[in-house]
Amino acid sequence: MSTHDKFGRAWATHADTTEGTVVETDSDMGGCLSKGVHRTVKLAGPGQLYIDCAAGRHYLDGQRDYRDGDDVYIGLYNVTKEQHEKTVPRTTLVVRNASDG
């Protein structure tokens, strides 16, 4: 078994995934998330990491596996701040005065 997906991208590791880490999904996670979405990891309690999903909380322990002796989260990738910022939609706030019509 590999610590990488079939395209060579490394799965998120237990050691590198903590509260505040941004992860990307590799699939729809059973229908509660869309493939390719970014979510910030949250902490429900000691050792209970999760990401928000359509069902409420998707706990990372459900993705946990040991591959080649490494503790990884299958189906999740760690995302750098730069990668995350490139995918976050940018919005522009337009402020108008009442007299602008």
C-alpha cells in the first residue's frame, strides 16, 4: 500500500494534520462533501479532528489508515495556504450611496 494516491499525490498525514490545517477532498466522502473542496480541520475534543460537511461533521478517524508504516488520512490531502488562496472564490463588495440609484 502507498502513502500516495494513484497519481502520486501524498495523502494527508496524521503528524501534519492538526486543528487549523486546510485539507482537500479526493472524493465525495460518501455524499457529504464534494470532490476537491477545501475544509479547515476543527477539533471536537482531544484527538477528535473533523471537517464540516453536509451531515454536520466528518470525523477524520474514518479516513485514517496505516500505509507503509505511516499514519495517513486516505482521501484527504493537506493544502498549503497558497494552494488554498488560489481556489477560494474572490468576491468584490460594491458599496453604493443612496443617491447612486
